Amino acid sequence: MKMKKVMALCMAAAMSVPAFATTWYVSPSGAKANEGTTPEAPLKTIYGALDKAAPGDKILVAAGVYGGKAGVGHIEITKAVELYGGYSADFKTRDFKKNQSIIRPKMEQNATPPKNGTVEFTLTDDNGKTVFDGFFIDHSEVNAYHPREGKPEGVETGYWLEPPTKGDYPFASLKKYAIYGNTTGDFTITNCLILNSSFYAINLNHLRGVVNIKNNLIINARMMACNVSCRSAKVFDTRLNFEYNTVLFTWSRTKDFGDMGYGVRALSKVDANISHNLIGLSIMSAFDNSMNNRKGEAKVTLNENMFFLNKKGDVSYTVSPSVKYLKVEDEAFEDFEDVDGIESCSKNVSMSDPSVFKGILDNAYLQGFLSASYTESTDYNPNSPANQFRSAMGMNQVGSIQSKVSMYANKYPYSDNLMKLFGAVKGFGAQ
């Protein structure tokens, strides 16, 4: 019986990875009719390669702008494959910063929105290895912005519009994740830029195995840059390594700056290692631990990160019944290590010289964010003739509330300056 069990396990392992993996090539100059297995005859679309690929295969993608099946703006990945962007047209060299492989959906594609995310993973092989490396996901063209309000001087657009409001656009904002997944196995996202995400930049529901999110730029996301949960009933079946990422400009859920607005969040049942990141300019905090308070189900190391200009704090956590915020320079920050489930919190620092971003970050956008504000005013007069009449008739009195925001999730302009964020701070953030 033992021998049969061993043989069955060996056969299952062998079935999860093909005996001979194939490398597929994708380029805007390719064609659907091409074989796709040589640099000289690439396929035209990432979807076309995914359709042909088997688990364990590699897909190499040349510079260009790509969409999904039949011209929709999203890509679905259902196999444990390795995708690498950043190749030159002849596939002889790879430089993901220079040879940009871009997934940039267009506003008219909002008519056929993705179910959950612009790049969506549905994976079922616990032994599979999935890599998404060297891609730029840009939501700049699928968001609707107010034409006039909430537009600081020098900023390209007004504030982001919550659907179903369209403003002057043909469709409302997409309001989907940039990367979403029900994943499992060995899963990696690296060397990517996620820009102007209209929801969380990355949201993964992982069953078991390791999630590596490393060396990425996440710029201007609503609500959160990264959220990874564990779907397994077994505590710590999911391990998250969130390392060497640069996260800048994370906005709140709504324009009143009332909640959300985190760089990365720790969740119950996830063994989370968060280290060597550069996280700044969050509406709330760089790291949120407020949803990781189930006793015995929290496990976090938060070491050697650099934080700067996070509006409420560098970390947030629950002190029942409220949420507490701390900055690295606060005397009480060292006490954060005493929070249940925080196994280590050491060598985190506050940026001492923000001038490293001079000439890299858009100055008008930065100034607008730093002074971003929300105000409300009420127009209500109980003694107005209309309200006196309504009161006499037993009707509710009326008034109005006017709200105003100086800036909220406006479009951050894309430029090659963003590539200079790689390596901007030695040892912290994307290198």
C-alpha cells in the first residue's frame, strides 16, 4: 500500500509539469497564424500565446501595447505559466524599463469590463509555478475625471469620478483591480509598474504556497497597493513576501478621505514578510495591520522598510474599539512589536532626504497631494418660508450639503521619469 501511495504521488507531481516545456514568443509584429515558438514567427497577442501554452511553458513578450481576447482590455490567465515582458523586437535582449510591454486598456473597452481585474489569474495547481515579470499595467485611459473640480494648478485632470458618474467621458471609470487572482502554488509578480489603478493595484486570494511580490512600482492606486488573503482553512498556508517595492500616492476609498488608503495590508492566516520597501504618500498609512487581529492567526515581520510623508501614520493597527496610527519617529513606535502577531518590527526608517525624487516625481502632483483637503458646507435655514410651510404641513424640512475636494486620485502622468524610481534609494524600494 505504501509503494502504491508513493507511485501515485510521483505520478501527480509529474503531471503538474510537462516533460518538455515550450517557449512562446509574442510581438505586435506577429500574426495569429504564426507558429509562435520561434523569435522569427511570434504570435501577435498575449492571449494567443496563453491559449496555446501548457502549464510550465514560458511566454516572452516584446515591447508594445497589448489587450485581451478580441480586443477587450483585460487578460485572463488560467494556467501556471511564466510570462516575461521587456524584450526587444528581435528577442535578442531584455530590458523591461526600455522595451516596455504595456497593458493599457482604453475607455471604450469599459463597455466590456473584466469580471475583477485587468490581469486576472485563476489557478488550481498547488504545485504550479506562475511568474508575471516585466509588465506595465496602466489604468490612465479607463478612468473618468472631473473636467474642472479638484484640479490643482499644473495637474492634468480633475478628481477621479466614482461610477456611475461619467463626466465628459463616454463611460464611467473602470473601478476594477489592476491585478486580481484566485491563485495557488508558487506565484510571483516582479519588475512591474502599476499606474493609476482604479481599485487596489494587487488583490490576490491565495490558497496555499508562496506569493512573491518583489521589485515593483505601484504608483497612484485607490484604496490599497497590495492585499493578499489566504483561502485555505489552514492557518499560514499562504506565505507573502512583499519586498523591494516602491509604493507612492495611495488614495482613500472615497473623496472624503474617510477610510482605506494603505500601502500594504496584513491579513489573518497569511505569513507576511514585508521588508526593504519604500512606501510613501499614503492617505492613511504605509502598512495596515487592523484586519489582522485574530489571535493565533497573525504572523508578520516588518523589517528594514523606509517610510515618508504618509498622512496619518506609517503603521496602523487596532486598539479596540479604534484604529491607532504611528510614525517611525514616534517614541511609541517600538511598542508596535508588542501587538499580537507582529513577530519582528526592526530597522524601519523614515526618509531623511526626499530630494532624491527631485526631477523624478511630478512636482504639481506632489504639491497637490500634500495639500489635499476635503470640506463640506450645509445650506439649511429652518426659518426660510419654504421650511416654515413644510413644518406647518407636517413635512420634513430640507437643506443641502455641498462638498469640495481639492484633489482625489487624479491621473498621475506617465513619463519615462517613472523608470528612474527603480534604484532611486539604494536598499529600499524597487531597484
